[in-house]
Amino acid sequence: MKKVNRDLQMETERLVYGGRYDGRQDFAVVLQPFFENSAVAMVEDGTPDLTFFSVDCFHFSERGQAEMAIALWNNMLEPVGSKQNYNNFTYDRSKIQCPTKEQPFIFTIINSVSDVLTTAVPTTVAPGTPLPADCSSDSIPAWAAAVLAVGGLIIGWIVTWIIFYYRERKNRKKNQSTEMNGTKF
């Protein structure tokens, strides 16, 4: 099972860091390795602490889910390349990290580079401000999403109506032929 898990981790890492998502300014995929080298929490007598697991001893209990959530959150607040790759099962709420004033964001590959952090230009601009010359304007307008959603809904209704119309028509013909067969002597 460990080999299957390790192979899955390696394939996931290859997919994420294989260049497929490089250079994207509007999208980021970051591997959160907090569970790579984790060990089951133990109690004083050296047996696994079953309070982290549900009754089936496979899925996490509420306590285990809380530990995983804390580990994932803390992992997202660590720079790429410096992320913790294990989970310390301590059930200690004080270990939750918060974003700092210097780095009030979730780390990606792009903003984990130290020179990018110091020379980053704010991307928030006032409404109506024209885009800079080097900025791509190939984004979809906000109204297009609404038009596509309404259009998809209408098309869905039409297709559903056609399906039900022909189904009802077929059933009506079947019932008529059955009724006619019942009148024969």
C-alpha cells in the first residue's frame, strides 16, 4: 500500500510540476505535501490513537478532519519549496498559522520566489482604468457568463421538452393500439 501511495504522490508531483501550468498568471496548482511523510498518532502505550479515526478505522473522525484541515491551511501559508511534508498529530489549536502583513496571501510558485515578493506590482485597479499595454485582455466579459448560463438553461428546457413530448407521443400511440386490440372479438 505504501508503494501505491508513493507512486501516486510521484505522479501527482510530475503532473503539477511538469510545466503544464507554468507561466499562467491567472491560475496556479500547488502541491500541498503535508501528508507525504505522516505517521499515525500514538498514545502513551505505543498503540495508534484511534480518536483520529472513525468507526471503520480508515476514514478520519471529526478530530482527524480538524487536524488535516489545520495541516492543509498551514501548508498553503508556506512558500513552495519550504512546505512541511508531514503532519504532527497533536490536536493543538494554537498551531494554526495566520497570513502575515508582509505576505498576506496563499503561496504559489510565482509568489514564492523572493524577488517577486519584493517587486510585486498590485493588480487591483480602479474601475474604468485602462489595461496596461503588456496586459492581456482576452478575458470574458462578466455579462457573457450570465448570457451563457441563461442560454444553457433555455437549451436544456427545450431538449427536455422534446424528449418528454416524443415519449408521451410514443406512449399515446402504444395505448391506442392496445385499446383497439381489446375491442376485437
